[in-house]
Amino acid sequence: MYELLSHLQTRRSAPAAQLDEPGPDAPALFAMLAIAARVPDHGKLAPWRFIVYGKQEREELARRLAEIARGDADPVEAERKAGKTAAFAAAPLVVGVVSTAAEHAKIPRWEQELSAGAVCLNFLHAAAAHGFGAQWLTGWFAYESEARVALGLKEEERIAGFIHIGTPRLPTPERERPDISALTTFFSR
């Protein structure tokens, strides 16, 4: 129990740019995916899926995403976006968590989307439990329709996050955390 409590109290994301080999092998990856999927899921819909992007595929995708970025009408924005695509290929492994939320008679779409977000956070915990560093990112290409198609999404699907996984080459930096007392109210009438 102490180890879990300690992990939760000190959890940090390892910057994707600082993740090196080794990344997880197939058994570790599937164990992490199983943990990631153990989230609240009203109606047992599993309103998400995973896309595993291997190194070679990500290098090709990064080139394709850069082409898409350079099609932006604003040349400064086009180069800014193109420059961000190389990071997609940097970590040993990237897994896309795809929200497949859809209209449902009983389960609001919002709850389905929250479930996909919970998958992303659980994935970070699973990576840490397996001795890896990880970071949950999106990026401009998570929101651009042509890029989403290139990444393997269907029209109605959305990226909840890209989980970048590997071995941190530097200590994971701490950052300032919010003041919980300033964010907490106790309801009363």
C-alpha cells in the first residue's frame, strides 16, 4: 500500500524528449494496456481503443504530418507545426488512446470521453509500475482532420492522448503543483 501511495503522491510525467531505449517489449506493453483499460466505464462500453505506433511507422508518420503542417496558409504557423512533428517519433514507443465515444440512449458522450481520459492516466501509472517513464501528449495533429486520418482514426473518433513510453535518460523534473485548499469548497446551504 505504501508503494502505491508514494507513487501517487510523487507521480510526474517524464518528458517525451528525454525517453530513450529500452521501451517495453510486447508482454510488458500488453500488461500495461490491460491496466490502462481498468477504468470507470459506465455501461461497459469500452468507448476507446488503442493504436500502437512502432518506431518505423512513427518516422514515416512524422514526415507525413510535417507535409500536412506545411500546407497551413500561415507560413510561420506551418513551420511551427512541422517542427513539432519530430517529437512524435522520439520515444521508443507511442500508443494512441482513441476516444470512440458515440451517442447512446443511457450513457452520455461526456462520460464516455472521461473514461478515455482515465485510460490515459491509468496508462501512465502502468508504465511507472513497469519501470518506464511516460508522458501523455496530444499536439496539433490530434485536432487536424487530415492528420487524424493519417494517424489511423475514423471520422467520428478523437485522440484522447498519445502515451510516449521509454526509459528516462534524466531524472524526471518536478513542477509546481496547485494549491488544493484554494481549489476546494465544501458545499453547504
